[in-house]
Amino acid sequence: MPSASSTNNPPPSGPRRPRGVAMFFVLGIVAVMVPLLLLFSMIGSSQAKQAMHFHDRITTEAIAWSALEAGIARLQASGGADLVSGSLSEVDYQFSLNPTGTGMASQALFNVFARSQKGPFTYIYLTVCEQIPRSPLAPADPNPVITHDFWGTVQNYDITQAFDCVAIANARGADYLEWERTVTYEQDRTDAEYRAALLGKASGLPPEVAANWSAIVDELARQKAVLTP
Amino acid sequence: MRLPSRRGVTLLEVIMAMVILTIAIVPMLDVFGVTGRTVAKSQNLSLAVGLSHKIAQHLLTMPYDAIVDKAETPLADGADDQVFNPLENPGTSQTTNRRITAAQLPELHAFLKKYSVRYALDVVGDAPKDVKIIITWIEQGRNMLYSLRVYVSRR
Amino acid sequence: MAAGLLTVIVGIVTQWFFSQRQYQDRITRLSDIQENLRQATFAMARELKTGRQVIWPRVNPDQSPRTDSVLVFKNFRGAIVAFFHRPAERKIRRVVIPNGPGMPVEDTAPLGDGIASLTFTTMGPDNKLVSLHLSTEGVHHLDAVRLVNE
């Protein structure tokens, strides 16, 4: 495009040269490079963000588990019902020992809730602990503690609130009822019946699983729940 | 014939363009290098997170008294530690155990060897044990470290 | 001369542009692979952790580990669940086999996508430690899950 000066002066002799061609290319190149640069920096930063998200999710699981271990250690050393918090690997955790009664062998029963949170990620474990009284013959030994039925969730409950603890216990209870139904199903069948029922499912299996299904059924039958006197 | 004065201006523009481009491209090229390094870094961070979580899970199967300090141990060509070596076994006896060696798991071996990935344990206290799992690696000539602290109680 | 220099510059920049596009594709691909490995690991670990028994594979009689591309276990609810790798699709899939009446149901969505190889290795005297090894195009991810229920 002619500039203001060229309109005021007569054009030079010979072929007319486009003006500002180089600057046009520079601007064009910059116009291409800037979005590319932005895209690259976005890839780098989003990748770093995703890696940190994974780190936070896995770490909350590991720290929630550690909180549970801390709760169990407290019961072994005769710790009572309490809510304790702390932090590990820069991740906050809490555990609470909620007494639920006394068992048939005079053992104290607890629901242990353990929670950790980092950023938007939460992990909560619930387990049942049985704290067995110390033997009078070895009063210095820690209390034996039996733990069972570990259950986990990534939902953001507040374990300091009784209402949320009840909601966690109810959610676990629904899963636990389903577990009991499968145990009853196994107990009510003979080995042969259970094996036949499982082998009958082979036609609905993906080929990868069907290839070893017979050996898998052998193992399932070996581990089948049985009624104990 | 006298050259029109505009010719010189165009050459000047081109020279200016080259200077501008050189000034612009050189730092930009480094930005692309930074992006590549960020992706590699995130890859190594994710790997370290997985490795430390793996060790934390192994601690739950180890005898409580066997959970003690451990000096830096390489994953590639490392001694048999039941955590990373042997890593896999497609067969039915110890003779088919696969360790992280150039002969048995070449791709994984090269990957871990490239970054010189190692792990160590630092154990403090008792009931529960406070275990610091330390993963170290070398990235672009720099020593990198990731650590995860976990409790393990006696069962 | 100006036109020649300009042509050289344009040539260099064009070549640079295309090489950066290739590099960008590689970085994006690597980035996607990493995220796939991470998501698949977390998805599997969550259900496996509170599982009750590993059915398949089993540690060898001499207590050495045992590896397979299929993992069958009983989850917290007692259902029989299989995670398996389908190499042709490069996917990790999950199928639930009811431990009671009913036929197996495979999840519509895969647990992991773009995964070239996956191995499950069972370890430990009680067969309850599952070591995971995922890889795609030279990127590896190692993890493990200890089942905590009986």
C-alpha cells in the first residue's frame, strides 16, 4: 500500500516494488509463532498440573491410610476415643476413634475414621477395630488390636461431624450387606453347585478372561465360603 | 542507471527482519525446550509418586521388625529386594523371575538407568513407625528428590 | 539480494514451523500417554485396595511372583471383578461377574485408554499384593496395591 509520502511525490522509475514486504513477513511469522508458543506453554503447564493432581490423589490415599495406622497405634497403646489431627508429607490428616460398644470377649469396639485432604482431593477410610484388653501377666505389652472391613471413599465428608460419620457408616453398611449376600450364596451351595453356576457364566465373558476361566473357577471354588460350626 | 532509493530501504528492512527474528527465535527456541523439559519432569514426578506408593504398599506385607533404614538402592540392576527385583514372573517358578536388567526388561531398564532412579528408606520411631520413602533421580544433570512419609503400625 | 535473503528467512522459518509441529505432536502424545497411565492406575487401585481376595493370578508354589495381563479378584461387595488388558484396542477393561445369579457385565467405558502393555504381578505369602506395570511408547508407570480385607 502506498505511504503518505509516496502519494505526495512522483513514483520512482522502473518496476514498482512492494514496500514493507519484509515487515509483512515478520509480522506474519510472529503471528504464527505467538499462538504456537502459547499452545506449547499451555501443554507444559497443563501437564505439570495433571502430574500434580495425580500426586495429590495418590498422596491423600497414602496419608489417609497412615492416619488409620496412627489410630490403630493409639488403640494399641490404650488410647481412647478422640479426634487427632496432624500432617505428613505436607498433607493434613485426621483420625477419629468412635466407640461403638463392647464385644463378647470384653473387647472395646471402635469405628475408626481416617481422612486426608490436599487441594480438592479427599480420601477417607473407615474400619472396624477391636481393642482387646491387656493380659494381666504382661501389662506393659500393647493392647492387641484386630482390624477388619476397611472401606474407602473419595467423597468429601467431614469426619468431625456425627451426621457425616453416620452417612459414611451407612454407605459402608450398604456395601457390607451385599458382601453378606454373596457369602450366604456361597455357603448355600455345594462345591459342585457353585462350580457349575460359575462355569455357566463362561459364555458371557470376554475372551481374555474366558481363556483361563476353568482355572479361575477352581480357585473360586477353593476359596468358597463355608458354614463353620 | 541510478538505482531508486527504495531498493536500499527494502534491504534494510530485510536486515532488520533478520535481527528481529533472531532476537525473537532464540529465546522462543528455549521456551520449547522448557516445555519439553516440563513434560519430562512431570513424567518423572508421576513415576516417583507411583514408586513411592508401591513401596508404601510393600511395607504392609513386610514383617514389622524388617522395616528399617535402607540406603539408596538403584531400581535398575538392583539387588533382589522383593520390591523392584524381581518385578515380574510370567512363569511358574523362580527360574522365570524377571529383574530390571538390560537382558530381562530392556525397555524399563533403559528408562530407569537413563534417569538413575533410586530409592531409600528413613525409619523413625516405633508404634507407629514413621517411614520416609525417598525416591531420587537425575534430570538434566540435576539431582531430584521426591519423598513420601507414611506410618506403619504393628499388626 | 533482498529477495534472496527473504527467501532464506522464509525457508528457515517454514522448516522450523513444521519441525515444531512435529515436536508439538510428540509432546502432546507423550502428555496424553502419561495422563492415561495415571488415570488407569488410580481407577484400578481404588477398587483393588479394599478388595478381599485375589483369585487370579496366584503366587507360584515356590512363593515366587506370578504375572498375567488379567487380574481377577473379589471386591469389597463380594462381586468377582476382572481387570484385563486388550492389546488390539490398547485399552484396560473391567468386567463384573456376579457372585450369585446373573451373567457377566463388561463396563462400557474402559478403565484406561491408549495403554500398550499392562501386567499384574501377585506377590506375598497371602497373594494380596498386586504389583502393576503399565507402559506405552517408552513411558512406564509402576505401582502396587495391597488388598486389606479378608
